[in-house]
Amino acid sequence: MKKQMVIAEKNGIKKSTDKLISDHNAEVIANELAWLGIVLQTRLELHFNQETPYQSIQELTPPDITDKEGVYAAFIQKHKLNFAERLLLILALVPHIQPAILDILLTKNKDYDRRYSEFGGLLLEGHLGLVPTAETAMFLIAGDDLQKRLQYHTLISQDFVAIRKGIISLPRTKGNSPILSSIWMIANEYVEYLLTGKPYQAKYSPDFPAQHIYTKLSWEDLIVSRSAVHSLQEIRDWVIYGHTVLEALELGKRLKPGYKSLFYGPPGTGKSMAAVLLGKSTGKQVYKIDLSMTVSKYIGETEKNLAKVFDQAQQHDWILFFDEADSLFGQRTQVSSANDRYGNQEIGYLLQRIEDFPGVVILASNLKDNIDDAFTRRFQSMIEFTMPGVEERYQLWKQSFAKKLPLDKNTDLWHIAENYEISGGLMMNIVRKCTLQAVTNKEKTITQQSLETAIRQELQKEGVILS
């Protein structure tokens, strides 16, 4: 009871802390919006030579965020955003949270009976407010000062950190439209992150053949060989300290930033679980690539779909996991038809994207020899996941059943481990079957007979002949 009270108290503290950080984030964003409103009003007064106490918008000091918590303030501080960059960031967020701030730019030029072209902005179907464009951003920070416009041109087109990271995604303009006609807005996948700190999760679809995978388990639940544990730790170390190796030690000129690893071994031996735990322990999201949906019968569709996955993964620093990789990365076919040629081209494209990916890519295969030798040379590590031995099976059985519905105390678990050579994946199918049967029959424990019956049924399903 005392332990439960401590846990409840800790949960209460965490919820209070989360709410406090959320309140700080809301306060920071509210202050940035208010500052933007004043800067915008001043910019218009200066533009139209109206009375104003300011000679330049630079006199309007940004809000102090020195002691503020939350993801928005952290982003500003981490990237050391200057005056103009802070304005550009909050302007891009306005359409998502307070579009009315830009209503002032809907003013018409009476001489031409249309909106002022220098204000930029677009009116989109389904949105009542003005959506800013890069021209709006340029007008805000530079006005009609040509020298400043030239100075800020590369910032707005490519140098701004929010553009480099894809937080503001400048879509290609139609035809020969100027680059300043591009919409200036936070990409939808980053809005929730900047407002609440919750990481973006892409949705699985035919056009995006990757699925976020997660586990409630921890490293203690992963039963693998010592050599596998050591190799997995190396990947964790790279995720945590790789930037130090590449940047602080200046080895980035010689070493590529990514890390590629091959997990190989029979099904159910922990390959997927290890990949997910690597992400969980390092704070990275793990996305599993659906290879059955990756290769399209339509020429060019494969490259397009894969490009979406890799671009998103690079922007959000995901770990990519290719399960059953030998179906795509196996020995490439001899070219005897157009389909073979295009198939090899698609594989070649995928290999190149993996080669250039700056993050962690994990390929899983049942057999190491199934993977093309031309690609295995590019792995930083190859980790074997073997069938668990007797001791490992015993430990897996011990930790697999629910505490509230355990095995009968008279169950000879060592006997079970010795006599049935099965993987951890099959064990969980058996645990599901036994537990469901016990719940249905209103039993308080799971008997050895029930367990062995479920084991035999599962092995027969797998085609294993028992004596």
C-alpha cells in the first residue's frame, strides 16, 4: 500500500510538472504573439509614414525567455534565434493558432481596389484568415528597404533553421512564380510539437508505407546473448555520442553520419523488440517499413513513397527498421525483362537512400546469407539473434505470465524449458492462449497441463511433429 502511495505521489508530481511546463509554453507563445502584433502594427505605421514612436522595428525588444520552460522557448534558445528569426517563426505559427493577428494585412489599396501586393499572403479555401507567404515574412522583417531584403533573401529561402529542419516547408511554386509566393507556415506535423511538446507520429498509409512501433517492455525483458547485448549497446552509444565523434572530434570529414546494422536470426528471437527498445532507450521514434507496400507496380511510385519516408525520418530523427529485409535486399536478379530492370533500379534507389541516411537504419533477416554481399559491406554491425537456450527459455517463461494470474506453484518450469525448444515470440502466443483459457474458466492459476497443451497446439500449428 505504501509503495502504491509513493507511485501515486510521483505520478501526481509528474502531472503537476507537465502542467507547469505546458503553462510556461503557452505563456511564451502568447508573449511572442503579442510582440508580433506590435511589430506588425509598427511596420505598417513606418511603411505608410504614420505617426509612431519608433524609427525601426528593431527597437521593439523580443520577450525575455531566460527562465522559461517548454519546447518553444527551448527551440529558440537551442538554435539561438535572433530578432528576425523569432519573428519568422511566430509568424509561421499564426495561421494555426491566432489567424486574426494578420487581418490587418487584408486592407485594400484604394488606388487599385485590391490588397497591397507588398503584404503578400494568400486566401485559401476553407480558411477565413490570411495565410502568410514568404513575401509577408520579408515585409515584416525588411519592409521596403531593398538592402535589407537582399540581406534577408537567403535566410527566407534556405538558411533559416526552421526551413532546414522542415519545420517550415516551402512548397514549390507553380510555373515561374517567385519564391516569395510560397506559403510561410509551420508544417502540420510540427504544430502539436511546438504547442505541447508531443512528438509527431506519421500515419501509416499506401503513400507512406511506414508504421510507428512501440513497446511497454524494458531492456530487462529482452533475453538475448551477451554478444548481442554488447553490439546493441554499441548502437545506443552511437546514437548518444555519435555527434561528438563527428563534430567535436571533427571526424565528420571521414565518417558518414549514419549507422547501419543487420539483425539476423529465426523469427521470434527478439529482433523487432530490440529495435524498438533502442528507440525507447534513446528517445527516438522507431518506424517499421512495410516492404510489401514499398515496391509498386507503377514506375516511379516506389521512389516517391520511399522518399517521403526517408525525408520525414531525417527531419524527425527516427530509427528506420526494415523487417524481413531479405525479400528486398536479397541477391538481385539478372536483368531478363523490363520488370527486372525496374525492380533492380528501385532496390538500387533504396540502397542509396539507406547509404546516405544520417540516422540509424536496422535491417532484419532470418538468414545472414540471404542479404546481398554488395550491401553487407556497408553495415557497421551485424548482430545474430539465436534461439534461446534452456536457461534463457526458463527466464523468459518466468517473466511472461501475469502476476494476478500466475502459473501454478507446482509447475516444473525447468522441465518445460528443457523439453520444448521454442522462441520468445511463440512463447507469447502460448501465454495468450493459456491466460485466456484460465480467465474463461474462472481459474486463479495456470496449470502445467494447460501450459503443455497450449505449447503442443502452437508447435503443431508451426508444423513441428511431436513424439
